[in-house]
Amino acid sequence: MKHLAASALALAVALTTFDAVAQSNEGDGQKRGTAAAIAITPDNFEPTKALDDTVPAGKARTVPAPTAQMFTALARGSDGAESRIAAPASVADALKEPPRVAQSIGKAEAPRDPAFGARQVFGADDRVRITETEKYPFRAFGFLQIEKQNGKFSGCSATLIGPRTVLTAAHCLYDHENGWRKRFTFVPGMRVMGEAPYGVYESETAYILEGYINNYQGYYGSVVPWDLGVVTLREAAGNTAGWLAIGHNPGLSAFTANIIGYPGDKPEGTMWRATCDVADADIGILTFAYQCDTFPGSSGSAVYDYDDATKSRIIYGVNVAENPIENTAVRLNGPYFEWVRSLIK
């Protein structure tokens, strides 16, 4: 899903970069020791599937104009109780703002590539393994352990954005065929499977957008623009591991994307970084595209920009999907930024 035309999407982008950045924190860096709550073993692990955002043959991509109703947070507690939280007023205000960035219409869908399963890595694999995960910011990135409805486990990537809050992808938390995943735990700074230097944190509540449910048209590509997830933890992992800032820039232009996560084609539970340029033409209102190398398991990774002059890192999107020619992030535009910020604890 490359670009979405402004004429088809009256989605708001509001605020300025500096007014709209939730601040980072490096934490105290004190290790808590290895925990015993990592439940994944070779016998119960099911790799995360690749999610293709192309449109199936015979289907037409339609993206409804966003409404405040679509920003209702659907929540599931660790006890299985489900609830709904209306969108905050700040989201409704952001939706009223006219788009402030130029948009272009995406090119025709690429034909299905027979080797699609491996196409999230473009050209030579230039990903770099992170071994010093105890250093900031790497300890703020982590492995999201997911217990499925069938009792098996899989994994996604997630990033601390507050003392008790991690940002990830909705499809890591909810399956359109089977509903909510059963249980989530977060392991910050994991260097290899089975090691939890900063502890293992149980989820308190998981949140997704109602738009991710109601806009589903029978295939994943229909809800890529709504694929955002937030998990609050029972304990404040961020006080130890630190967290990254999230930001909304209505004039977001070409930048260098950094993606840190746990791709499934690498040794189990190891952290890797991918870096690539995001072009102006690839930045849309709802999503942006790039050719950073990712793989299933990288879903939920923050896509952030590093400013060497200020030594600041700001998350502008979440890595969620791919098609045969590029990988895709959901962009933290005005309404999405306000929705995520309203859930930070």
C-alpha cells in the first residue's frame, strides 16, 4: 500500500513537530536479572506469518474517510475482560484539520511475486545485529511474547514509549479470524531467547482501533492504515529500560528510517537494526513506504528518525506490512498521535 490520495482521504494532520512530541527517557539502566517467565520453546513456537498489503485479484481498495468512531479504543484486559474507550477530544479536533502535506496517488498494485515469502529483504541484507542491548536506546526495544488462542506462542517487536506503555502493531494483538490473542508479555533489551536482563513484564491491557475491526473487508490490505496497537504493562519497565519519544510532524519529509526488532529469519530472540531512506514521494497521510529489510517478527517495530545534532530519536511510524516491492509503516499523523498519546501510562 504505497500512497493514499488526499482526495480519497480527508484525514487530519495537525500540530507542529515540537508541540506534538512526547518526550523520551533513558531510565536508570539497572538490570533486574534473568526472569523465568519466557514461555517460548522450540516445541510451542509458531513463527509470525508475513502479512501482504496488496489487494487480492477482483478486489478494489477502498479506505473510508476516518471518523472519531473509528478511533474508539477496543481494550482487552489480562483477565480477558473487554471494554471500549471513546476517542479523546484531541483526536476529534485533529480530524477537523485539513491535510497539510502534499499527497500522490499510488502506483498500480505489483503482480504477485512467486518468491514473495522472502521479499521483505531487498537486495543485499544489510541488517546489523545489536548485541549490546543493555545500552540505551536498545534496552527500550523489546520482544513481545504472544500466547495464541491455540496455546502456541509467537513473537512480535515492540517499543517502550512510556513507563508502562509499549507501541506495536494491532495484528500482533488481534487476529481477524480468531479474535484477541490470549496473553502478552514484554521482554525489554532481550539479546537472545531465554535471557531477560531487565525482566519480563506482564500486560495489563491491550488496545487496538475500532477502525481495525470495522474496516476489515476480508483481507489484511484493507486495514493496514489502522494497524496500530498499544499495550500497557502491570509494572513500569520504562523506569529501568527507558523509552523513546513519539512525534507527529505534519510536514514530514524525506528522512532516514531506523527499525529495531526481532525478525524471524534470524537466530531466535536476537535483536537487529535496519536502516534505509524514506523518500518524500513515499510518505502518505496514513502510511509511508521504504525498502528497509524486515521479516515477520519485525512487525510492531517502531520506525524512528535520529537527529544527530540534538541526539534525539522520534518515532514517526510502526512497521506493519509488506508487498513484493516495499515494506510499510503506519504513520503517526495527527489523529493517530493523539490516540496513542492518550493511552500512555
